[in-house]
Amino acid sequence: MEIRAWEDKAPYLPLQEEDDDEVIAKVVADDSRLNQLGYKQELSRTLSAVSNFAVTFSIISVLTGLTTTFNTGLTFGGPLTMVYGWLIAGFFTLFVGFSMAEICSSYPTSGGLYFWSAKLCGNDWAPFASWITGWFNIVGQWAVTTSVDFSLAQLIQVIILLSTGGNNGGGYLASKYVVICFHGGILFLHALINSLPITWLSFFGQLAALWNVVGVFVLMILIPTVTTERASAKFVFTHFNTDNGDGIHSKPYIFLLGLLMSQYTLTGYDASAHMTEETKNADTNGPKGIISAIGISIIVGWGYLLGITFAVTNIPQLLSTDNDAGGYAIAEVFYQAFKSRYGNGVGGIICLGVVAVAIFFCGMSSVTSNSRMAYAFSRDGAMPFSSYWHKVNKHEVPLNAVWFSVFISFCMALTSLGSLVAFQAMVSIATIGLYIAYALPIFFRVTLARKSFVPGPFNLGRYGVLVGWVSVLWVATITVLFSLPVAYPIKTDTLNYTPVAVGGLLIITVSWWIVSARHWFKGPITNLDS
């Protein structure tokens, strides 16, 4: 009998009882559940719960997000916004994570969000809901990879600058063309790594998670210990910086803009869902990966912020483009901490190297998630040349999807050569595009599928709807926040182009649907007969 992935209210297939052949039973149960959802097992199901968590944790990567957006936090509110804003953003992100984890448990497929939307929206609107969610998800993921690897290229630029004497000592400042070459080289390495069998990716993923945890604890203790001039506890927990130089004076407004640093960091945890077809006991370990990655990131991220902020004493000097790091605040903190103690900043440069490795791992895991989403989306015929992108090689790796995702991310970064404003608009989709994709299936779950939703082993019970509504409202809130002007007066080079970028993506996907896709895209389709 043909199994159609879009049929509603498919009864949940329970896991088999554990026995002497527990591992085999779990694999059979995973494959059976995937078959029930309409797909055959094509990827290698070898990831453990720890491996699934590791991929997502290394994508969130607090060392990556907080380091690269530290300037934003210092500019808009400073210590108070960073310390408390992180906890606020983390608290509400957990709501989004719990809602996604509940849905993931019911529908453990690589397609993730777009598949969930199709199942939860009902037959009539399933293809359109799936189409919108899928394109926001995959473009958001490409933008994440673009942003992460470009951030690493910029950090390498700063490391070279400091290693050659610094901004005030005639150090070498790489041009934008050199930076884009760094970016291309990093992407190429990530594509090579992601071309390896999943067992290698599992190893690198766990190494990345360990590196992030150890790196955070080393830096949060080392930097404030080494520096000769430390901030007081009163400064760290109560100082509010209103001197942003951008013409914004309202304290509530400044605080809200400061939340962008935290929310930008806490993204990418849909990776656990995209890896479920390669994860054992996926309907339990996938949700665990989402929640544990968010929760542990909140804890270690707060510790990292506290530790580094105790080394902050002169915010204007850290943000000045005339400092040794050329205005890269956290690099200046690291560099000056060691220079003040030992007379040179070599130790600070090494610490920046620790962060650079973490960012490299983050980009690597991001490509892994990208490629699985591209594989699943093309498996359902949603992408141009879909038959090519969903092929897997002899190692059961979607090789074509890996290199395609890397190519798209490189093309998105090319906008930086023309205008950094255009580039920032492009990467703004990394946060807003992803969160819109996160919110859509949650919204369908608490509205259209409120009574028909069939939960999996991990579920929120009677609190599922309440948690879902909080999640949707939070995403609506941050969508507005990310669209607010960040400088006054508003001019061409100070306009926040996020609404333009996100609105443009919406217009393109809806127009494509109306003109063409509605005639041939039917939402998730079964491949059991292929």
C-alpha cells in the first residue's frame, strides 16, 4: 500500500521494547517511522544523541556569536544589556526550542520545518505552507553559513593585523578582496570535511562541542585574570551605555537593540531536526539535541559574557577604529589584557585563535545542516534541478547538496565587495528568515492542528499550546526588533535593510508560487516507490 507523507493523523508508531538486540530494534523502529512518514532510509543512521547535540551546539557556538557581535552589545547598552539581555533572549528561545522539539519528536525527518508545516497545516494549504517555510529555512541557513564564515575571514584579518604590529604600529590590514578569498578558502575546507562519511562528521562535531565548552571556560577565566585593570561588579551588572554615537537616546530603545547580539547567537538549533534521519532513536534524541544545545549554550554563554565583561573598562576606546584591533572590540580586549601584563599581546592573539577554531567548527556544522536541508527539500522536488541535489554517494552522504550549499553561501558573500550595507541585509535573513521558518510550523500546531496533532515520545502535554503561543509571540517581537532603525538620522548608509531583505524573500517565494510552483509542487512526497 502506498504511504503518502501528507496524510493527516497518521498513527504514531511506538518504539519496540528494548531487548538483547536493542540497537537493531531501535534502527528498525527509526526506519519504520521514516517509512510511515513516506520516505525510505537513504542516509547512514549512525549518530548518537551526543553526536546530534554536538552538531547543533557547535552551530549555536557562543564563542562565535558573542565574539562577532560583541561590538553591538557594547554599543547598545553595554554590560547591563549584555548580561541581562542574554538571559531574556535565552529564556524565550527555550520556549521556541521546546515547541520545535515537540514537533520534531512527532515528525523526525531531515526536511524538518517545511515537512512539519505541511503535516500541521492540513491538505488544502499544505503545499503552500511547506513551500514558504522551506524557502525561508534554507535561505536562512545559507545566510547563516555566509555570516559565520565571513566572520571568521574578518577575524583572520584582525589576527593578521595584530600579529604584524596592530593598527597603530603599521600592521597589515587585508583588503576586502583578500577577505573574500579567505571566505572562499574556508568554505572550500568546510565542503571537503562535509564530503567525508558521517562517522567522520560525528567525530568533528563532538570535537567542536568540546572545543566550544573548554574554550569558553578557559577564556572567561583567563582574560579577566590576566588583565591588570578589571571592571567592578557594579560596572558589570549595572552600567548602561547610552553613548552609542548613532543618535539614539531612549534607554528602552537602546536596550531592545542590544538584544540583537543575544538573539543572533541563539540560532541554528533546527540542525538537530535536519540530522534526525542520521540519528539513532531519532524521535527522542532529535528533541533532546535541540533542548540540550540551547540550554547548555545559555549557561556557558552567560559565563563567557561575564568573564569578558570584567575585562572591559573603557567602552569608547574598545569601539574606536583607531585602536590596535581597528575597532574589533573583543580582539582589543584580549590583546590589551596580555599587553598590559606582559608587554606584548601575543597571548591575546592566541586566544583569538581559540575563537577562530570555534568559528571554523561552527561553519563546518552549519554546512552539514545546510546540505541535509537541501537534500530533503530537493527530495520533495522543491528546488531547481532537484534530482541532482538529493543524490547520495556510496558513503550515504548528499555530496552534491554539500557543494551546492557552499557555492550559494559564497555567492551571497560576494555582495560585500559592492556594499557592506547590502551584505548586512543579506545576512540579516540568517536570523529573521530562520526564526520565521521556526515560527510557522509552531503557529500551525497551535491553531490548525491544535486538536489533530499527534505527539511523539517527547511532548509538552497540556502545556504544548501555551508554550507554542509564547514562541510565536516572541518570534513576532524579535522580527520587529531586527527591523528597527539602528542609527539616526536615517540615511542610505544607516538604513536597516532587514525588512527589505526579508520582504524581498517573501515576495520572490510567493510570486514564484503563484506563477509556477503551485502547478507542480505538492508538498512532501513519498519516495518509497522510487
